[in-house]
Amino acid sequence: MKIVFWKVLLLIVVALLVVGCGVSTGGTQTGSLESRERFSARRESEDEAIVAWSGYVEGYTPGSEEAFDITIKNETGQTWRGRYCLQLMDRQMPKVLATLEQRDFILDSGMGFSDTITVRLPEDLDEGAYGLSLPVRRPGAPMVDLVQIQIGETDEVREATTKQDMDAALEACPPMEGTDEGVEYLIGLAKADVVQRFGVEFTEIVVQNVEATEFSDASLGVPEPGMKYGQVITPGYVIELVVGGEIYLYHGTGDRVVFVPDAGEPAMGSITIKAVQVIAGDQIIVHGESTLPEGTCLSTELYADGELQTWWPTESCTPVQDGTWQLSVPLGEGLAPEALDSTVQYMLRAFLPGGPNIVSIFPFDIAGPPTSAP
């Protein structure tokens, strides 16, 4: 009986050793996964926005689940309402094949977060080198990072990241709903220029005022000597920043801002309305002069018996050119009447918008015969 007992005990020990060897084999497989080459990337903007992320460079397979670590920190001095996207880029073309993850976030100044996200790769991928992009939409300026990853057993190398790659990634990750990223982007550019130009701390800059406007041409009201600019009305913003009582003024549109020199000094000059020509059924032409700087934007208002006329284009920008300015307003278009009322006393007011009290007033009526159209 003792011999049988020891034989049974010996069989149990052997069985346990076999099971142990199986567990050991599984651990070796996990170790091989951990041996995959990793990437770790970090980007930091001039206004102290930080984006860091990490994952694997190779060892991906079509349809596999993969985990990535993403960290975003807001050290900019303003609250963020933003969005980040994780995207798979084409092997060579600047094209997003799939958005693997998209998340909105709100971050107060000085705060940050870290996410570990798990995504599934598309099933229909060929072996090769792809791009993995992380665009982050946030106030000030969006940030985009892109790394190369390899799917399957391949030695293929994706071409170097281009601006077209970055643009495609950003376009496929739209801003968070309800945000005006265009304005925030221009404010961020203006702040960065103040930091670089005057050596101040980013956190010292206060946004005092932002106003939508229209500039008379592509110079945004700040022409450089010897440069030619498209003579088209250009919508944009006037951005007023303050640091320690000093005012810094910027004009911006699209993806650029220009610094307005001597913004803290009052504009010096005058405006004069020389004549108002009313052509019934056609247009009203206003002629004027001004000693304000070249390209200065003037606005006008029309009053009838003291009442502001809402059909008059009060928001339009009329530039000063060679000391003169001229405005033409069509009659009979939109809300504009076909003709002015001969029983009403009119008054035209020209002024410098957003500036000191530089104004010209021109009363007139059309009791006499109107000027005929040529």
C-alpha cells in the first residue's frame, strides 16, 4: 500500500510540474509582447500647452486592439474647450484612413489629464508602414503630432511627415462644437508675438478687447513700405492685449496677425465730408478727405430726421487713400429705397471706428432736383 501511495504522489508532482511549465511558457509570450519597440512623443507650444503620448512602433495586425497613453496639460492661463483625435493615416498619401478615437475635453488653467485609450484597427489593412496622428484642437492654436507605425511583418518606411499630412489630420478632427477656434487661434498668435517681441511672460498678457471688423485691403490696415496688397475687403479682428498697463494692438485674419505700431497713442488727423451726390434710382456717392494715415478704415452712418437708417452699410470699411476717400451706396438693392425722401432732412456722419472722437457731419436734403444718372 505504501508503494502505491508513493507512486500516486509521484504522479501528482509530475502533473504539477507539467502545468507549471505551461504557465511558464505563457509568461514568455507576454514578455515577447512587452519587447515590442515603443514610441514616446511630446510637444510643447510657446504658450505652454503640453501634449505627450506613447504606444508601440511595430507589431500591429489588422483588426487588433491596441492601447495608447495620452497626456494633455493646460499651462496657458486660460480655460480650454477642446478635442483630440487619434487617427490612422495612409501609407504614403496625406489622407486619414480612419479616426480611431475622438474625445472632447474642458481644462482649466494649470490642469491636465492622462487617458489610456484602447482602439481597434481596421480589418482590411495591408502590411506596411502607416502614420498615426494625434491632432489636438484647443484655444490659441491646434497642435498635431504624427509617428510612423508598422502593420504586419514589414520593413517598409513611410515618407517623412509633411505639412499636407498635418493639414489632413487637422481637417479630419473638427473643432469642438460651439467653439470659435478661429478667433482663439489669432489671439494665441498675437500673444506669442508679444512674448517674442517684448520679452514678457505669457501669463501676464490680458485680452482687453476683441472686435470683428473689415479691413480695406489684404494689408489689414498695416501696409509695409514697398509692398503691394490685394484691394479687397478683408474680414478679420482687432485684438487688444494689455500687459502692465501697456496696450498692444493686433489686426488678424485667417492664420496671420500683424502688430499695429504705437497702438497706445491716439490717432492724429481729421475727416472731412466734401460732397454727397444722390442719383435717383441708382446710387449715393460720398466724397471726402482725411489727414489720417494711409489705409485707415472709416465708417459712415446716415440719419433721416434724426433716425439712424438701418439700410445704410454702417459696418462697411472705407479706406483713406492719398488723403481722400469715397463711398458708393446702391439704391434699390436689398433694404435700400429706390430714392431718398425729399421731405426729410438727412445727415451723414463719418467717423473713425474704435478710435478717438474724429468725426465729420454733413447735413443735406434733396428738395432740389436730384442728379440724373449718366
